[in-house]
Amino acid sequence: MKGRLISIEGGEGAGKSTVIAAVVAELQAHGWRVQTAREPGGTALGEAVRALLLDPTHPSMCAESELLLMMASRAQLVRKRILPALDAGEWVVSDRFTDASFAYQGGGRGIDSARIAELERWAVGIKPDLTLLLDVGVAEGLARARQRGGELDRIEREADGFFERVRTRYLERAQAEPQRYRVVDASQPAAVVVAAVQDVLRAWLPAYSNGGA
């Protein structure tokens, strides 16, 4: 049986890493073989692109360059890792996927969604089977992200208004595609968020449970 792709989306400080670990554990408990991936990145080429995209010494990168670099990394990830895994019956849990481009380069940078959708069809060709959107207020999310310490990357240095637009676009997409999206209140304690994600998965997974190992 073909594997499935689950993406974890959300703004800065939404707690994606904690949720990804919980999702992987839940899938494995159902007998699935699971791979994880991250965006941008996930392949040797993608990680090189990631370093370029997040490098704060490139503050003048234009929105179009940012989008095309994101899509280049994603195209490589899909063809070299995700599609082979799905064809082998493995599940893939991705830290962000194309919805992030609609949110960050579309909502945040103002690129037309139709242009992003055109690139999605050509360069990516697939959508997640399930998208978990971890929603948290911008001020709280940024405070969490900055508490981690270390140098802020190029995108983390954006103004609050940028991240407000990103959050708005994410929520708009979730409302437009309720069959794929599940929105989780990520402002709650981590244990509560993980429990909510587990509830979502346990309601969604039975349709695929016969394909487990």
C-alpha cells in the first residue's frame, strides 16, 4: 500500500519539533515505517539551499528569489526522498511543505497565490494527505522562538507585521481546505498540544490502518 504524507505547519515558535516527534511515535505505534523531512532542506542540495535562504547576510534577497529557492529545495526533496518513500509504503512527516510558501512568500511577501500554485503543480506535483496547522499568536510564538537563544536567521528577523500576514494566510488556507487541514491551538502547554494532535491522528488514521506492517 502506498504511504502517506503528513505536513506540520505553523509560524515561528509553534512547537513543530515536539509535535513531529509525537506524530512519528503514533504512526509507528500503528505499525507504519516513517521518515521525517524538513523544509527547506531534507537533501544535500536542499540543505545547501536552506543555508543560503536563512543566512542573515542576505537581507536584500527579493521575494521571487526566495520563492524559487524554496521550490528548488522542495522539488529535490520530493523526487529524491518523498516519492520513493511513499512508493515503498513508508509514511513521511514533513516539517513544513508547500503551504509554507503560500503563507510566507504569499501572505508574508505578497506574491500572487496563483503564481505559487503554478509552481506547486510543476515543481512539486503532490499535496500532503493531512496537514496539522499549529496555530499560536505572533507575539507568543516569536517570544518562544527568541527564548531558544542563538542568532536569529534571515526570516526570523522580519517585523511582526510579516508574521501576522503569514498566520492569516495559514488560517485562510485551513478554512478553504478543511478536509486536509486540522488546526491545533498551539498556545497551550506542550503536553496538551501533543494530546490534541494524538486525538486528531486517532480519528484520521483508521482509514489507513489495514496497511500497517
